[in-house]
Amino acid sequence: MTAKPSRFAYQVRRHLPERIIQGLLFMAAFTAVAVTIAIVVILVYESLGFFAHVSLWEFLTDTQWTPLFSDKHFGILPLVSGTLLTSAVALAVAVPLGTIIAIYLSEFASHRLREVVKPFLELLSGVPTIVYGYFALLFVTPLLQIIIPDLPGFNMLSAGLVMGIMIIPYVASVSEDAMRAVPMHIREGSYAMGATRFQTALRVVTPAAASGIVAAYILGISRAVGETMVVAIAAGTQPNLTWNPLEGAATISAYIVQVSLGDLPHGTLEYQTIFAAGLVLLLMTLFFNVIGHLMRRRYREVY
Amino acid sequence: MSDLSDTATQVSAIRAMIARHKRWDVIFSMIGLAAMLLGVITLLALFLDLVLDGYGRLNYEFFTSFPSRHAGQAGILSAWVGTTLVMLVTALAGVPLGVAAGIYLEEYAPRNWMTDLIEINVTNLAGVPSIVYGLLALGLFVYQFDLGQSILAAGLTLALLILPVVIVATREAIRAVPGSIREAAYAVGATKWQTVAHHVLPYSTAGILTGMIIGMARAIGETAPIITIGALTFIAFLPPSPVSTTPPFVSFDWLLAPFTVLPIQMFSWLSRPQVAFLENAAAAGVVIIVMTLAMNAAAIWLRYRFRKRIKW
């Protein structure tokens, strides 16, 4: 008589692979945390080397950024101003157009039109940013130079405008999601009171979706702030502390690209500047992202 | 009598008011359409401009020539080969990792602080600017792991970059599979992994594939992180071939070879002053756009098709 296979062996055969697979899957999911940690560690570690030579005070208050010149200054302000100014121009384009498109799609457009436009918007957000950089430099800037004759070849206006066009699909699509999340009975209540479509859209749906719409703007800012190739190509690489969008100025990301294109030896102070600049960029986008996601969550919880 | 005439004037006043308010509906519809058309027409103008600029250079030689000092002879051979190889590494590294993470978060993850932490990080990573990934790769892959400015380093960087896209798409696809399918599998004695591998995954393949294609399309167009790790812009040779006629027939030398990719080639032509090189940049741009749009369109079509076909 053969021995009955032990219950224990069966359990092991059935459950051990399960345990191993679960462990592997967990490790895959944990890479998300590991990547975040790695980003922070690398940026902070290299920045510490930078701040050993440059005081934090100088970094935050000096109005010149010239680490590659013999007369070195390490003030991040010109790069931050360039970043914020190009983003502001982009937002001035994307907010009105994106909001109107979102209201139109959500409240006015027929179902069929929406089915066509939504995938089209998705398609547009897939266009690589380097192509938009080409447009800004060789299409929009010459066009603007017809209107403003003394506009320099590299300027923040054209970079900002193109970035604005670039983030319209994103702003429109996130705001539209927020408006569609407003329950139908709220609209019906408004119609029952005799309101027209436009009155309902403007005075009922838009306020109800306000936090979601604002979240779309803020996430749009975060995209514009982190955007690299458009500004690196069209806005120039000269750090410039100015609030005039007609001038050229480097942004944080454009500076990182400029330095990376040269061949900087590993471990030098100039090499460490891009990590310090990157840390500032990360903190800025993180700030906007956190606010954006908090606001987005708020409108989800109301209904 | 006067009462009745009053009613009539009141009615006409109300009608006028309604008409006035309704006029705003029409006006806003026009504005909305105009805004959309403005966006669409601007973009079409831009694309048309790009195609017109680059059209003259799009011939067979353009795809089979190395970059050159002479704009007329320059081509994108090393760039598209580089893009293909980098994408291969990205797909092999990024997709399994992202899908596995998605499966864990959707099917296995217990409700605890660790799961919350992972989810917060996935959302956060999606918002990190791509150039920061470049800095991570420069510090970690290029110098700490000593991979150098190689195809492997670039592929891994882009794999991390598309990780959130793949994870989110996988989770959405898995979430769409109804619980009754899982319960039926458990009821006949399947283990958790058997349920996932034999039932949940086959049903969510289309969604996962969609996310994968969108992620890869994004990776193809990414320029900033690859510039940051220090990819060279002038590469007039191909990486060593992965297959050979002599044993052991396959070689992995190409993984550590220097390379260039399409967006970088375009960027380097774009930063030259001569008009002839700008034409090359436009032609390279057309190639990149056609590739990414085709991939995105395929993904959207795939999703649409499967959404229609599946009836639970």
C-alpha cells in the first residue's frame, strides 16, 4: 500500500508559489516608492555638495545666475522668474480657452461631437514636446515678429504661448471631467426653475465643479513649470531676472539642458548646480501637484 | 378688459426675456465652437508648417544615412536605430514592472498604510517633470551603477518614466473585470494567482495593451531626460549588432553602446543656424509625430473597440 501524500506537502505545493508570487508583485509595486526615494536622495545628496560651497542665503537672494562664467554668482531667482513667467503666459492662454472648451463639451456639445473630440484631445496630448519647441521657434516667433518688430529671436512670449496651446487639451479634459461629475439632478433642478442652458452652465454647474476646475488649472501650471524642451529651444538660455515676457530668459529646466549638453566633469561644482536647480524644480512642481490633488479630491467627496 | 391686455403685455415681456436668455445659449455655443476650432486650426497650421518644411527631405536616403556635416546628406539612420533599441529596453523593463505593480495594487494589496504610501507615490511620480528623471538617471544609472551614457541607461530611465502610465492603465483594466469572474474561479478551487493569471489578466489584456502603447508613445518623444544623461548628438555609427553569425550568436554589447535618438537628433539640428539643417529638423519632426500619433491612435482605437465588444 503506497503512503498517502502528506497534507503538508500538498499545502506547501499549493501555497508556496502563491507566497513567492505575491512577494514579487509587492516588490514591483514598491519600486514606485523606491524611485521617489531615489529621486530625493540623489537630488539632496548632490545639492548638499553644492550648498557646502554656496550658502543657502546667496542661493535664494542673489539676483544673478552665472555658474559657468569666471565671475560666479549662484542666485536661483532669475531661473525661477523665467520659469514662472513662461508658465504665466501659458496659463493666460490655456485657462480661458481650456475652460470654454470644457464648458462647451460638457454642457452644450452633442454626444456624438463629444465622442469625436475627446479622443482627439487625447491624441494631441501625445504630441512630443520637442515638436512644439520647433513650432515656437520657427513658426510662432516669426509670426509675432511681424506684430512686434523688435522682438528677439529667443523670447518667453512665444515659448509661453506654445506651451499654453500644449496644455489646453489637459486643462480642458480635467475640467470637463469635473463638470461631468456634477450630478444630473442638480442641472435638472436648475432647468425646472426655468434657467437656460447657459445660465445653468455658468451659475450652477461651474460653481459646483469649481474645485475640480481650479485643480485642472493648478495641474496645468505644474506641467508648464516642469516643461523643458519648448523653453529650452524657444526662450533662450540666458538667465535674466525680468518680468517682461518679450525678453528671452532661461528657465530652470532650460538651464539643466544647457549644462547637460556640454561635457561637465562629474563631481564639480558646476555639475552639482543642475541638481540644486532640479531640487528647486521638483519642490515647485510638488507644491502645485499636492494642492491640485487635494482640490481634486474635494470635489469627488462632495457628491 | 384692461386685465387681459396686461396679461398679454406680461406674456410678451416674459417671451422677450426668455428669447434674450436663449440668445446667450446660441452665443455661447458659437464661442465654444470657435474656441475649439481656434485650437484645432492652430494645431493643424503648425503641423502643416512642419510637413511643408520637412517634406523635401523625406526620402529613402534620409532614413539610411548617418548625420553629416552637410545638411543635404544627413539622415536619421543612427537616430531611428537608437530609438528602436532604447524602446526595446524600455518595454522589457517598464512594462512587466508596471503590470506587476498594477496587479498587486488591484488584486493583492491589503488596506494599510503601505498600500496608501505606494498609491500616493504612483500619483506623485506621474507629476514629476521628466527632466528630474533625467537627473535621477544621471546620478544613479550613469555614475552610481556605472552604466555610462548607454542605451541601457536611457532605456531604464524611460522605463521609470512610463511606470505610472502603465500602472494606472493596468489598474483600470483590472478593475473593469467583474468580481463574479473571480468568485467563479475561487469556487472551483483556483488559488489567487491562478485566478489572476487564467481569468483576470486575459480579460484585461486590451486595457493593459492600451496603456503600454500610450506609455511607449510618450517615451519615444521624450527628449529632456535623455539629454540630461548626456547622450551624444553626433553619432555616425551603429551600435554593435545583437545577433551575429559566429557563436554565441547573440551579443549584448549594444546595451552599453553610445547612441542617439530621434528627438535628440532633431534638437541638435534645430540648434544650428543654417536653414538647411532646420529642414532636416522638420523632417525628423514629421517622423516623430507620425510615430507617436500612430501609436496613440492605435491605443485609442483598441480601447474603443474592446469597450464596445465586451458585454459582461
